[in-house]
Amino acid sequence: MNRLIGRLAALDVAGLRLARTVAHTPRAERAVRAYSTLGQHGALWLALGAAGAALDGGRGARWRRATLAVAAAYGANQAVKLAVRRRRPRLAGLPPLIGTPTQLSFPSAHAATSAAAVHAFRHLLPRGPLRAAAVAMTWSRLYLGVHYPSDIVAGVALGAAIGRIGDDR
């Protein structure tokens, strides 16, 4: 069992190292950092939901329910993060490219809120652009070096489970 855990940990670090070194240019890093900042505390998805509720009068209740699911995913993520207390990654020679509100890493709140948004908003917005925006938000955290791949996987699983509750279809 210890060997398996060791191998999984090594894969986690290797995946992070790959994401942290491939396709990095100053311009790309600035763009990814700017986009990732929009996802802090689920802000992008919460703002999208609030705008939908305000502007789409006929489906306002559906927008509110979906937005509450994103907020619930963020809250659940924070509870798990506080219980697990996994530290953020540190790669020698590859410092993180963005600051974070805490030093806790597992699970990724960006991934959780993005996955929740994909499921909760899927009947309210075009699926392709919604998924693309969520994948980009999730991937940004690896690219910037602030999460391990396993943090992302756990965040997506948590957010997807909660986001399905917000989809009232």
C-alpha cells in the first residue's frame, strides 16, 4: 500500500511539473493568471449566475437554484480543505505564478466551482462554451503551479456532485 501511495504521489508531482513547464511564455502566464483570478472564491460563476437571474426573468428561479449550487460547492470545498489541510505544492526552481488566499490545496475550489457551474448551468447556457470556460479555469490552477492534479480531480468530483443538485431538470 505504501508503494502505491508513493507512486501516486510521484505521478501527482510529475503531472504538476509538466503543467508548470509546458507552453509557458510571459504573455501566456499573464493571460492565464488574469483568467484564474476571475475564479477566486467562485466569483466568475457566482457573477454569471447573478446576472442570469437578474436578466433572464422567465428562468430566474432556475438561475438562483443553479447559483446556490455553485455557492454550496465552494462552501463544501472549503470544509474539506480545512479538514484535510494538504499544503500547496512546492517545486524546486518552479515557484507558483499566482498568490493564493490560503496555503491549503486539497481540493481545488476553482475546480469544484467550475464543475458545479457546468452541471448547474447546463440547461441555461450553451454547453460548449460553458465547458470550455470551466476546463480553462480548472487547468489554470495546474498551469500556475498552485494545485496538484489530484487536487483538481477531487475538486471536479465534489463540484460535479453538488452541481447536479442545482440542475432542476
